[in-house]
Amino acid sequence: MRMKVQLHTRSFPDVQWLHNMNACFTKYTYCIFICLFSIYSSFSLPQATEEIDTLDLRHIFIEGNTEISLESGWAFYWKQLITPEEFTSKIPFTKVSLESWTKFNLPDSTKLPSFGYATYRLKFSISKYRPHISLSIPAAFGSSKTWINGELISEIGRVGTTRATTLHRRTSQLIPLSTNETNFDIVIQVANFYHTKGGIDKPLIIGSSYHLQNLKSKRIIADMIFIGCLGFIGMFFLLFFLFYWNKDKAILYFGLLCISLSYMAVSDRYAPFAEIFPNVSWILLTRIEYVTLFLAGASASLFFCTIFDYFKSDMYAKVATLVFGLLSLLVIFLPAPYFTKFVIPFLLSMIINLIFVTVVIIKAIIRKHYESILLLVSMLLGSAVFYIHIFVFLGKNGNAIIYVNFAYIIVFMLLSMLLMRRFSNSFRQLENAKELALEQGAEISEKSEELSQMNTELTENLRQLESYNAELDSFNHIVSHDLKAPLVAMHTLISFIEEDLQDALYDDAIKHFNFLKERITKMNALINGLLEYSKVAKGHKNKEEFSLHYLLNEVIELINLKSDVTVNLPDNDVALYTNKIELEHVFQNLISNSIKYSDKEQTIIDITVTELSNEYVFAVSDNGPGIDPKYHTKIFEMFSQLNANKNEVDSTGIGLTIVKKIVSENHGNISVESEKGVGTKIIFSWKKTVKET
């Protein structure tokens, strides 16, 4: 700061030395004050001054890839929109380095809000011996207006003091600087009413025009390749899923992921919809951008869970969907700038996804799941690129981001190959299944023809069976009438002869007549047994509900037991639902046989029952003579008889055959447990049926 002071005094010869001493003292005092003030200023926060300093860059030689970062020394005017011609009477608020104005350390320790407007100013001088240079200005958070040496260079959006008067737009710029100038005065106005960050958060860059333009061209080429490749891949897989192959959800998630990332890249760096629709709200476009970002996160999470099917967790997929869905809803309904603070939760969620992918890959390697080496390679490369992007190059504009973009393209190409391989495997399995289905169809057709032939044969057999049944009925009629009638006649005739010759018969003749009547009676019993057997084969299975004790008491009353016979009923009574007549016939026959063939003075018969899950097991035991094991099967054959000690005439050899047939008709089995001389135990099972309601 320069100060000019003029003193109007008179000169007296005798006091001239005094005036000279006074002037010297004043100058030295002023110099000491300036030095002390400078020392104090160096140890304190930047204070307001009337004139901003000029940043001297003349000592820097610009060549090739040289980049000068204009990051610090900026004069900052909060809540002021100042044009270059208005700086004569204005005082800077403070000096700052370029970062979001919400992070500024102000002299009074106050924090600036996200919403507001301000002016930035920087003066710098540069050597006149230089190539043609340009100034790269990063995208500011909000609208911006730029002057260089008092000349309006650009206006991005519309800078205002309220949200209503501000048109938010955001893009970077590359401005050539005049070759005839060495001193530059940059003034930038910024207004923000939508984002949690405010102002300019990245440094301006000075470099040769060729270098900066070449760098910008490389970035544009890399961005276009990245956006084009991801957009094409995403649309291809989305349409592929919708119209051709919707059996693999990984294709859908991958398509949505690629389209979301493609839209994010084009919207964040070039904002084409703001150019196409100049009156659309920037806040609405930002909401769409953030929802798309969270859609990409959800798609990536679901894609991982679907790809790693042998380590997938349903809970993980549900939590990821819930988190990204909740973030999307908050973006839709929360006002600015709150929803723009969700980038950090998104990055944390994606880091958790990376940890999940890393753990799964390690598990796959440990457990030697090498079904897809392409899967492991693509996931390892993708995880590494994402880690590098987040922790190394996030927010930087260097050449490295170009290589990161190309690395992403390689990863997504590998994942595309993986999905197409999954599709080819699934398609191959489907083709094999179709071939198998065709072979099975041919076999079914062949079997169907055989079944048709068998049905024809079965129909013919049924017809023949009906004919045989008719013949059997006719035979039964013949037996019951035509055969039994002569036997009755013979028996009656013998009785008449006995009456007529009663006084003239010898003892031998009477004996022969009695023997003849016994044979006729046995023949009649044999015919009745055959008729009973045929009735069992044809009988109707009418079922009713009753108790076992009730049935056995009826059988005992029907047999009319003598005093020398004891029948012990089961301790536990059971409820039965079956054909009562058939079961009654079985017990009647078995109890009658035990009585008929008993060789003891007191006959004891024990009856037991065991109820199983799907059948009943009955047992009838006696203390009779027993049966030799070699006859255990023979006794169930028709007309088979063992030597009996009494009532031999009444035995036809058909009774147990009928019992076995009844038991078999009711899906049961019958067997004998007996030793000669120690009694007989006959066991039979009976299928359990449930009464229909």
C-alpha cells in the first residue's frame, strides 16, 4: 500500500535541522510499524485489505505438460455479486483456497451455509515468454459468471441472489488467454441454491492450450467410449431380457446397471438434458441423477447376489434393496440440499458391496469353486478398479481417470462375456432338455400305443371275465339246484328205504345205510363250501362302523359255545370301519376250527389285536394239538385236510381257503405259528380304512 503525504511548512535557518530530524524520525517510525504489522499478519488469519495482492507466476516456465494450479490466494466476497468495475470501492471479505465455501475457516469462526451467492477474484502475472496458454475452469456448484481483465467471458446458467432468480447450470470451461497480456484479473460470480456444496471446490488450471485441449479431447473420447459402450451393453441386455431370455435375472440387473452408469456419466459431465430443455429445473435433473445413482447401486448388489448363486444370501439382497430404495425415496421427497448429502452413504454401501464380493471371491478360491474362471477374473479386476477409483482418483481430473474409464469398459466387457456364457450354458441345457423331452415324448408315444393295445386286450379280458362270471353264476345255479337236488333226493330215498325195511334190515345193512347218508351230508357240505368261496370272490365290499368286542360277541353267540370252551376277548377294544360280514366270517371260521380240532377237556381260545398306522393285526390262539410246521402252508390250500380226531365228516378243506381269500381281498396277510402238541396261533392283518365324511 502506498501513501503520498505533502507537508506545507516554513523554512527557518536555525530550525531547519529540527525539521530534518523530525522527518527522519517519522519515516523510521513508519517503517518499524509496517514491519511489526507484517510480522503480526503472518501469524494470523487473512484479514480484509483494500487492495488484493497479485500472484506472481513469472518465474514459472510453461512447457509441454506444465500445469499451474490456481488454488489459493483468492479474494472471497460473501453475499456480494461484484462486477470488475465495482471493485474500486469494495473490500474483500477474506482470502481463501478453493474448496466448498461450507468448509471455509472464517476469522469469526462462523460456517457458511450451502445456499448463497458470492464473488471470487484473483490477480496473477505470468511471463510473456510462453506458448499460447489457456485457463481450465472446473464446474462450480451452481450457476457462474466469469470475467477476465474486465471482459465478460462466459455465463453458465443465470447468477441470482435467490432461487427464483437463479438458473442453475453446471459445466467446466476451457478459456484461451490473450498472448499480449501478462497480468490477468479473474472475477467469478457463483450462486448455489440446490447442492450441499457451494462455490468452486477445485482449483483452476493454467497450461499450454495444446496440452489442455489435448487433455480435454482425451477425456471426451474416453467419456464417449465409456458412455457409448455402457449404454449399448445396457440396452442390449435389457432388450435381450425383455424379449428373448427372461430366465436369468442377472441379465436384467446388469442391463440396468450399465444404463444407469451411462446416464450418470453423461449427466454429470455434459448435462445434455439441460441443453435440450433449457427451462427444466436443475434440481429435478439432479434428483433424477441421484435416483439413477442409487438404482445403479441396487442393480449392482442384486447382480452380485445372482452371480454368486452358491454363496448368495437372501437377507443381503433384501437389505441392499431396502437401503437403496430408501435412499431413492428420500431423494424424491427431501428438499435441496439434503438429498445431495447421500453420496457418502452410497459410497459406504458400495464399499460394503466390494467387501462382500471380496469375501465371496476368497471363499470361492478356498473352496476351489472354479466353475467360472472368467467370473473370478472379472470380479477381481472390477473390485480393484473400483477400489482405485474411490480411494485414489475420486474427484480428480488427471489423466488417470481416462485409464480408469477404459478399465471399467474392460470389466464390463468381461462381465458381458460372462453373462453370454451363462446364457449359452442355460441354452445348451435347455436344448438338451428339449432333446430329452422329444426322446421321452417318443417313448411316451410308444408306451401309449402299447398301453392302447393293453387297454384293448384288457377290454377283451373284461368282456371274457364278464362272460366267465356269467358262466360261474350259471354254474352256481347248477350246483345249488341241479347237484344239490339229487343229493337231497338220495338222502330222502335212503330214509324211505330204512323205514320200509326197518324190521328186515341186518346190522351190516343199517351200518352201510348210515355210512351212505354221511357221505351224502359231506358232499352237501362240500358243495356249500364251494358256493361260499365263489361268493367271497364276487362279494360286495359294503363297509360299516362297529367295535371289535361287539363283533366277537356276535360270533360267540352264533357258535353257541359249550361249557368246556373259553374265549378270551382282547383287553383293548378298537373301533373298526370295514366289511363286517367278511371279518365276522374269518373269526367264526378260526374259532370254530379251534373248537373242532381241540384235544383238551377244556378248550381255551385267546384273541388279541394290535393297531398300527395303516392296518390292524389280529391273532387267534388255542391250546389244541398244534400243527406240524411242514403243514403251515398246506392248510390254506383248497380241499386240504389234516387228520382230525373228531368231526371229520364236517370238514371239507375249504374253510381256511375262504379265510385266506377274504384276508387277501382286504389287503392283508395270514400266517401260522404252531408246533405239534403245543397249540396253534393264526395271525392275520386287516387294512385300516377311514370313514369318509
